[in-house]
Amino acid sequence: GKLSFANGFVLEGTFTNKSGQGLQTHGVLNTSSEQLDERITKTQLGLREFPVEKRWKGIYDQFLEFLQSGCKEEMEESFTGFHIQTSKELRKSQEYLFCQRGTEDVSWKIEDILEELVQHQELESIQSYLEKALKSSLHPLGKLLKALTVAFQATYSGIGANRHLLTMAQEEVKYYAKKIWEFYRGLLHLALEQKGQLSPRAVDGDMSDQKASSVVLPLILPCFYPELFMLYMLYHEREDDLYCQGIVDLSLFPDIKLLEFLDVQKHLWPLKDLTLTTNQRRSLIKDKCFLSATECLQKLITTVDPREKLLILQKTYEELEGTVGRVLGKDYKLPMDDLLPLLMYVVSRAKIQHLGAEIHLIRDLMDPTNQGGMFDFLLTALESCYEHIQRMRLHPRENCPLPPSS
Amino acid sequence: MATGASAAAGGRSFSFKVVLLGEGCVGKTSLVLRYCENKFNDKHITTLQASFLTKKLNIGGKRVNLAIWDTAGQERFHALGPIYYRDSNGAILVYDITDEDSFQKVKNWVKELRKMLGNEICLCIVGNKIDLEKERHVSVQEAEMYAESVGAKHYHTSAKQNKGIEELFLDLCKRMIETAQVDERARGNGSSQSGMARRGVQIIDDEPQVQSTGGCCSSG
């Protein structure tokens, strides 16, 4: 085996663990820490041997050839056949993709497609155009997406649903977006060229990566979401379990007890929301405080697009702030000292099942320009609640008797 | 850090993340609120009122986007620190000059930050509430000597009287620009390092990396 240390040292040798006396080894310790960073950061399976650029080359190549040949009508036949070549098994599962083949050359000709491409060059119009194109089984981009979807499903479902493959899968989805964007640009380039409208403005593609993640990724993500989210769930299974236990413990607390336990300052408690019937005691009421924020946060699982999830997070914050404003009768700016305990309250009441998987999926797939920004902050705050709830379970006795810290 | 600087068309622009640390009642929030609201009362959409604030600056032709992250000061949340300060370019560590304890907390944060982030992060130690000079419990000399010994800069502020705050942030920005440029040059020299995206099996030994203190921030 090979043991890599964070400082760059590598111990290579035979490791044994006989009769439980710890790890015994006989080997060579390499202390020359050259070219090791790469190896340490990327120890997930398959990443080095099989980088994302090398995967599904067959699928892209066919498309590329089609594009380079000028998207001739007669070439389309060979192009549409491209995914059949990958493997015999795949062919069977894909046959349904070709059921509309008969109508293909009638309804959606490549000339018309190129013509339409030129009409949509503003960002919003590109988005709606791409959405339509990617949904169509007749559009080249739609075909590409289908092929990638099938490949992805075949790889990462069933036996491929293994947490060690998460990074690989996540990278792959991002790469699909990049490739689809590139092919879109290629098609557009071709269309403009054929019309003789090629301007230098249309050629520049240096924003490509960023555009791909902001425009294409949300459109294609639903195709890969079930498998991808499954991998996230598997990857964060242990943390999610701890968190769930914490949530279960906290759910036993009545509202007032929980507010107290989480050190939410008394003047922020929305006691007005605790309406009582005759045989109720206020101290026993549950799930009544900050209800609007809680319900808002629960919508997190109903969305796929990381951006939408982040907007839900923002809305949750706004609901929280709104409630506090109502309680205090004035606008109040929530500093973290106040915000974090309130957020903990909402998170523990929202009881989102696989919160760890959600958080990490959002972080990995959100638009990278969000890094360090407000959405990043909100996500980080949510993550910190998630972490804290996990730890509560670990030391329940230590947490309970802590006096309020202000 | 990796997201520190980006070359934008027509001039340099930097994006910095600054994390705000300190005990509950030391006035860290009023400090940033003062700073961000003082001159222009523009209600920016991308601010969360008091816990996340942004500010745009122009320093010698360099555009700086500052994102200031507040943290909860309660001791029970201390363990959540790393989630907030990861990828920070700077940290503002606030204590109350009338409260010896809060200074001790700052020392703990410094130790932790240096251990976790090394010398890449610019540290500012801030003695707040200098309007309460009479009740001072942390001596100026002690604080400044400590700051120097850990390669941090020390500032005296009063959020109440709006003293020293502008200088603090301006100075911090300059230092972060400097660090980002040094970092960039080092990266340009071939030793490409991508410290991001660590996931998977990784064995980390407990020894903190050996760091020479005081190297990073000899500011201008």
C-alpha cells in the first residue's frame, strides 16, 4: 500500500494489522515532496486515470464530425447513429430514442435549426431556445443530451451508485454542460458562417466555462439529478444520520424550550404566534414559531437547480427577518449572534432529510461566481447549522446545562 | 486564496472575503455597520443587513470588492469557525478594551487561524470601545506587542464615535492586495497549487505546519 501524508511524505510498503496491535509496516518513506499535491487532492477513484475529458469521447467525436462536416442533412443519419456504437447493451436501452426517426427529416430539418439559432442570440432568448432544443429528441443538442443521460445513468446507477464515484460524477455533469455549450457555440458559428454574418463578436468564447455553468447546467441538471443526488446521499450518509438523530432529539422540544435551548434572545421570541386553546399550555406548544421561514426552507427539496435552492435560502432568511421585525415592531438588522440561533431553530424545525447531501450538491454545482458572495454566506450559515446539529447529539449532556452566553 | 484576485477588463479588480471574529458584546457588528453605512447609505441588494456586508473600494486604481462575513460570538459556536473562515483573505479580530477576557478570545482565534490558514491570511486585531478609555483593562502596549509577535496589525477603534474604522479597512485592503499579488507572482513561477476541492481519502498528520511568524504582512 501507499500512505500519503499531508506534508507530502509518502510511505510505500506492506501494511499489516495482525492481532489488533495497530498498523505495522515495512517500507520506504519518501520525503521528497515533489509533485505530490495533485495526488493528495485527488484520491477519489478514477480521477487521475480517467479524467473527465477522456470520458465519452466517442459521443462527442461523432457530434464534432457532424459539425465539422457542415451539418449536412445526409450526414445526420450517421450522426444519429453515433450512440449505437458504444456498446451492445446500450443499444437495447436506447432503442426508444429512435422511435420518431421516421418523421425526422420531415419535421425538423437541420437548415431550419441553424436558421432558428441565429434568431436567438440574446442571453434570455438563448436560454429559452436551449431549453427547447435540449428537450427535443430531434435537435442535435437534444440528441447529445439524451446520449449523455443514458451513459450517465448506465454508469452511476445500480452497481455504479457508489459514494467513491461522487467526484467523478459531479465533474462529469459540469463537463457535459461545458461541452453542450461548446457545441451550441459551434452550431451558431456554423449558422452565422453559412449566412455570411460571422462577426468577431460572435466568435469570442472566453466566457465559455462560466456561461456553461450558468446557462446550460440548470437546463440539463434534471436529467442527471436522481443518480447524482443518490451519490451525494451515499457520500454524506454518516453525517446525515448524525444530523437526523439530532433533529429527532430537538423535535421533542416544545417551541419555547427549543428557543431557550438554542439561546435565541428572549426579546426575539414570537410569543404572539403561540395562540392557545383553552386546554393548552404555552410552554408545551410545538411547531408554531417562525412557521413561514420553516415552510419556506422545506421547499429546498422540491427544486433541482442550485440557483433556485439558493433563492429559497434567501427567502427563508427574509421570512425570518420579517417575523423578527413583526415581533419587535421595527426593522431589525440581524447580526450573526442573533441570526445563527434563529436559523438553527428553523433548520431543526424544517427537518430536511438529507440536508448534508443538499448542501454539498448546491455548493458543488452553484455558479462559481457566487463564491464569497451572499449566497455563499447563506449556504455556509446553513452548513454551520447542519454541523452544529450533528454535534449536539454527540455531547447532549454538555450542551444542555450551558447558561445563555450574553 | 484561490478566489482572491481576478483580472477584469480595463484594470485590476480584487474580491476579498473578510471574516469578522470576536466575542458576543465586543461590538464587532456595529463596527462593520458603521463602516458600510457611513458614507453612502446605499441599500445594496447583496447585503444581508448586518451579518453579511459588501463594500466596493477603489485603491490606487485597483477595484476592490469586499465581502465581510459576520460570525456568531457565542462560545458554543466556536467549533463552527472553520466553516466560516475557510478561503478568507483577511480576518478582523475584535476585542473590547474594557474586557480582558475578550482579548484572550482573540488570542485563541489567532492561534487557530495561523494553524489552519498559515500566513496567507491577513490578520487585524482591533481594540474596540476606545471611547471607554477610563475603563481600559487591556493595555495598549500588551496588545500591540502581541499583535506584532503573531504577524498581525493592531488597531484602536470606537464604533460609537466612528474612530479608526476607515483606516482599519483601508489598511487591511492594501495588505490583502499585496498578499494576493505576491501569491499571484509565486503561482506564475510555475509552482501551481490548487488547494481547493479536497475530498476523498486524505490522511492529515496532527503536526501544524512549521511557519515563520511575521512574514506576511509588512504593509505599506
